[in-house]
Amino acid sequence: MNYNDGYYHLKKDLLDYPDAVIYVAWSFRGPGKTYSALRMCKEEKIKFIYLKRTADDVDLLCAASSGKAIEVDASPFVPLNRDFGWNIKPVSLKKGIGAFCDMDKENKDPIGIILALSKTKSIKGVDFSDVDIIILDEFVPQVHEIIRKKEFEALMDFMLTASRDRIARGRKPLKLILFANSENIACPITSGLEIMDHMAEMTAARESIRYLEDRHILLHHILPEEAWKVSQSQKKDGIYDVMAGTDWARKAYEGDFANNDFSNVRTMSMKNMIPFIQLKYKNKNYYIYYREDGIYYMCFNKAKCPRIFDLDKENDQKLFWAEECQSLRVDCMEGRFAFQKYSMYDLIINYKNYFKV
């Protein structure tokens, strides 16, 4: 297979990083992320689970099998069926659950399972032993979507369910594939996986590949020059000229997280900085310093601070919000608060996305 044909190929990531367990790929729109994954699974007879966010997403995907007079085929197999002469259709089994079936087989042979992430908690006692890959498409929500705070926990709980006794039975680890367009770098899954800062750094540096070897996570920022065939064809689209120079174009055609503000993220000199607050959160320690001219800086530089808040405790979450966080957010919005990492900025500015206060 030609991996330099101007499209993205999941199989190349799997071959180059076989020990990875989680593969995260994000990009501008259209380089063939889902196409490549489903093609590989079909051609190599890999049993897979295709996750969507909600039951309504699954029902829309399976609409063509609903039996209604007017059918809308929203299946990701539509372009694959066109290009390879296949006849793979999504079949609804019940709300939020379906299967991709080969309609040319007499028994309508299912090649993959379709599940809503919101439904996985109700699936118990199901044997997923023949599944080798889980694909979560569009794991980064679009701006208009409602985000469930516990989405990451639901995903990891389902991974454990699907992986049950897998290693003991001599199987290789289950692989999780996460695909997204460059909508919003801050979401429950990037936060839960603690990859938000890596993704921000890669985007800023236009870095394509970063392998977190100790965690078996591959991060792949698909740049326009990698998926050059798609990028070139998009430039001939009328919308390209209409939206040229806008934030939307940066997101849709360049793969930048244009919805996010990185202006407060930078490295600052510690000269004349005074330790102010220590925050404990998810086994990490963050330190907020201030200068007498009213400038604040949050970083990993250790210091003995007069105030300590443990944000893994509910009372400290509320106390920090009531006594410090609200005024610090104002300092942030007025450009007086800088952060070493983007996740620190997101924790302060979007505090209510993390905690109930």
C-alpha cells in the first residue's frame, strides 16, 4: 500500500508504533481518518467497535435500515462501498446499538458493532473477546454539542469491560483509536487522558508525531502537507476562498485549534515572583506566584506557599472558588495571569467545567 498517497492511513501508525494502546489522531476536515480505519478493519477482517457519542448519533447512522420510505444513508461506509464495490450497511438492533453488516452475505455477516458511548454503562455480560479495535469518532465535541463531564470515565470503564480477561487468554491488548477534527483542545477526554498540553504544544510547533512511550499513547497531528491530496483539492472549493483568513478556515483547512485562546500560555521569568497558592489536583502540584505589580504566573516550579488547596477534595474545590478563583479569572481575562501549560489556563478559566461549585 502506498502510504504517501496524500491521505491519512491508520495502518501506518499501527505498524510504526505497534506497542501503542491508544492512538489519537486529529486534523483539519477530510484527510480520511475514519475511511482508513474502516477500510483496514474490513480488508484485514479485524472485528471492531465503532463508538459514537449519543444514541441519537447511532440512530441517525442507522437510519437507512429503519424501513422508512425515505432513507438517508449516513454510514461512514458510503464512500468505501462506492470505491471498493462493497455493500456494508449499518443495521439498527435497538436504540443506541447497531452493527455493520455485509449485505452480500447470506447471513448478513456483521463485521463490526456500533455503540453509543452513552449506552455503554448499560451493557453488561456481553462478550467482546473477538474485538481488537475500538474506534471513537469525533471524540472532540463540536462547539454546538452538549458535553458530558463523565465522558472520559465512561470510555475508560467500557475499555475495561471490553478488555476483560483478554491478556489472560493470550490476546494482545485492545487498541483504542480516537479521531477528531480540530474543534476544541479542551474536552473531557483530552483532560482525562492528560494529553491536552501535548496537543497544544504539537499544534503550536506544527509537530506531526509524538509518542508517549511510557504511557503507550501515540499522538498524531495530521498536517495539510501530509494529507496533501485532500488539502490541495479543498483549495479548489468555493468555500475556501469565501472563508480565507478566518478562524473557521484555520480550523477547517489547517487543523489549528482556532476555537481556543493560547495567548495566556507562555514561559515567564521567576525574578521577583512571590509564592502565593499551591493547588493539588490529579496527583500533580501547581504553583501560583505573583509580583507586586499585580502579575500572576502558574507553573510547576515548587515553592512553599501560604495557601494550599487540594482540588481532589470537594470542600477545597468550593473554598478555592469562593476565595481566590473568581478574582484570578478576572486577572486572566485582563491579561495579568500567565500559565506555563494550557491545561493550567483551562483549569482556572473553565473552572466550572471541572467542578460543581
